[in-house]
Amino acid sequence: MHLTKEQEKMLNGEYGSIVSRMMRLLVRLGDVYGAEKMIPVASVQVAGVSYKSIGDPGLEFLQDVASEARVKVLTFLNPAGMDLENWKELGIDEKFAEKQLAIIEAFKKMGIVISATCTPYLAGNLPRYRQHIAWSESSAVSFANSVIGARTNREGGPSALAAAITGYTPYYGLHLDENRQPNVVVEVKAELKNSTDFAAMGYFVGREVKKGIPYYRGIRDADVDDLKELGAAMAASGAVALYHVEGITPEANEVETEGIEKIEFGEEELGEIYEKLNTGDEPDIVIFGCPHASLNEIIKIARLVEGRKARKPFWICTSRAVKEVAERMELDKKIEEAGGKLVADTCMVVSPIENMFSTTGVNSAKAAHYLPGFCKQKVVFRSMEDLLR
Amino acid sequence: MRGRTIYPGKVGGEAMVSKEPIGFYGGIDIKTGIVIEKGHELEGKCVKDKILVFPYGKGSTVGSYVIYGLKKNGVAPRAIINKETETIVATGAILAAIPCVDGIDIEKIKDGDVVEINAGEKEAEVIIK
């Protein structure tokens, strides 16, 4: 791989041993994937934040990095294992909290923004079209590549951190034009009534195309929340990191669809996915915000529940940034009066809900996919309106 | 034998060979370096100061951090030889600065062999003494 003088200096330890190791990691990964050079990144999003997933080994590593290195570009953090402010009232174990806060402290010392969100693009980290970035969270990677038209591979925790600290990423995969071509056309025949229908379709397509790049035809309209759910579902049931939607996503009219495989998504397929993802009857709790709820979703929920009292508790997971605005609008009060709660910094999949509930209602196919395994939940998969009815 | 350098270095030692892949997270105790995966062919053995030979890594990506932790706790293998190093082990070896080589016909190395590794920036050499 060709390296610039500056990159050589980093590799040779002129900026310290952490920078050197981080650069070596990127060069090595670049060699493995056939990159010819490094390119600067404008934005990074780092995963591997929850103490539940990285444990003491991860904590120690991050503390060592923090003792020596700082990030070079705007870097955001994935959700943590708990609400970083209200963890006590949510019943989080003290020891867990202590470790989790130590992880957060290490990231903060590196200069990483403690955004603790899987939707950085809704909370202040918005790359532009064709900009090279290094993001980790699978649903955020999908959104950035597809809806924004920025360019990122799906990075692991350490490789994203290495990009943040060096400011570079190896030039391969989805950074290159030729790897952004679709390989299957999805003809959409079903009527998509809400973002949960988009999620169900994403679940079906991800399962069918696996690591492929789908090109959707026949979607009349889709808002940011619909696309957020669509991408999250494809990255959960498959490993889709980029998709195109005719007339809607920015690269759709630049790519070639001649002669590639076609699949159809009709009412029958839509029904099949709802049947598959529904494993429970009556939820003990309803959780929204996978990926983290947008402000618009919170406004919708607040309107739906205003003046009513829910029979079961409901949570809305979101970023701290969005929660603050919602609080200023007193949406949190309307939600709390109805028996709900706004939860920031974390997500249902990484929080210990299995100790409290056995059946969870969700409007996200990604959540419906992970909750049975990670949190031993039965799932009721329905639209936001149906769950609140 | 010639192979590819994942992390450079020149070291020698006694080979500990596993025909099965190794999952470091939940597979090796980070404090003692003892293999704890139930039913693994190396179960109960300590990887400290060995030349650890196995086909490739498996399991959670947290494994990279475990390799790093083994080194910090002074119980890491002296070097790693793989058939093919995937990203979990590559990331761990690089972060921990443990010499690591792949592209080696590991079936030629027997458990207990004295092995010397000479890993340059790109290419590596493995000699069975």
C-alpha cells in the first residue's frame, strides 16, 4: 500500500506507540482487503461502548488509548449499556454502572463526543454526499451510505477508533464507485402504510440478498424514519450496508440496473414477515426507538397518547440530544402522564430487560430480530399506532 | 516456511498447537492465560510464552481486546502462527504488539517443537528447529 510521508511517520512511531499501532492496524486491514492507499475521513462513529459487550478487556484497552491519544475528526459514540444520567432510577446495578462510566470517561478523554446514539445523523454528526467516513453501527452505516450518499465500510470498534485517532481509513470496499452498484432489483408491489411495513420489507430483503446491494423500485414515498427502519432491518436479517431507492436516494440514478436479478415484495411476503416476527400475544412492555427515535417519532407518540393512560408501560429510546429538545417541548410530560418514559443513551437490546419482562412490543424489525436471542423476549411486532391502540 | 507478517518481530520458543480454531473471548482466561473453553483440545493449558499455533480465530470481536489483555497481564503467547489470520486475531495481535504470522502450513508444526519466527515488515519466516 502507498503511504504518504505523514502516514509513514505515524506508522514509525513518531507520534507515539498508540498512534503507531492504530496506523499499523489500518495498514494491515487495508492489505488484507486490497486497499492501495489510505484516505482521510471526515467523521467517525465508534461502536463497542456497552460494558455488557466489551467487558474488562475492552475497558482496559480504552483506558490505555486514552492515556496517550486524541481523536482527529468529529467522532460520535454508539449507545451505552444504560442511561448515563438516570441509570439509578432505571434499576441498573452499581458495579455495572461504575464500569460503564469508566468506559465513557476513557472515550471522553480521547475527545469523542458522548453522543451515545445509533442515529448520529439525527444528533449532530451529519456527513455530506460522497464524503468518506468510518462508521460502525450497522444501521447508521446503511443510512449514511444509502440515504446521505456518504461512503463507509462497516467498521469494527477498534478499526473505527483507529480511523478517529489517525484521521485515515484504508481505501477499499464501499469507498469505491465500482463497489456501490446494485446486484438485485426489488420490485415493491405491497402497499407500505407506515415505517413498520418498511421494516418488515427490509427484514425480507436482507434475508434474501444477505451481503448484496438492493435497488428498490416502486416505492412512491418514504420519509427519514421509514428509511431508518428499512436499513436497520436489512442490516439485522442480512449484512446490507448500502441500498438504493429509485427516485429517493441520491445515487439511484447513477447506478446500473440492467440485467441484474429481480425479486418481488408483495402483500404475501409482507404478511409472512409479520407472522414470522410475532412470537408473543400480549406485551408486558412496549419499546420504541430502534434505531433511536427521531424527534418527529416522539411528537407522533406524544400526540397518540395525550390524555390517555396506557395499560402497560412503554419506553422510547432516543439520543440525549433529541431527548433534550423533546423535554423543552414538554413532550416528556405528556408521555409520562400516559405511563411512558423517554430513555436516552442506551437501547433495549443492550439493557437487561429480561429480568423485568417476558414479552416486548416493538415497531422495529431489527429489535424483533435481536430481542428473542439477546434478551430472551417474546415479541409483538406491530406499527406504532397499533401498539398504542 | 515462508508466510505473511501480521505483526513483525523475531522470537523463538516452544510451539503449542491447536488443530481447532481459538475463540479468545470466553476461550482463554485473561488473568492466567489458561484455555477455559469446555471441550477445546487445549483446555486447561496455559498459553503464556508459547508460540501459539492454530488455524484461525473464531467467536466474538471482543477477542481482540482479550489478546491485548493477555499481553498486559504478562500471560500472552510469545508469538502467533496461523493458517489464515482473520480480523479478530489480526486486530488483537497488532494492538498488543505480539509477533504474528500467517500463510503457514501449520500441520507441519508439532506440539512441543522449538520454533523460531523471523517476521519482517511484510514477509515472515518460520523455522522448526
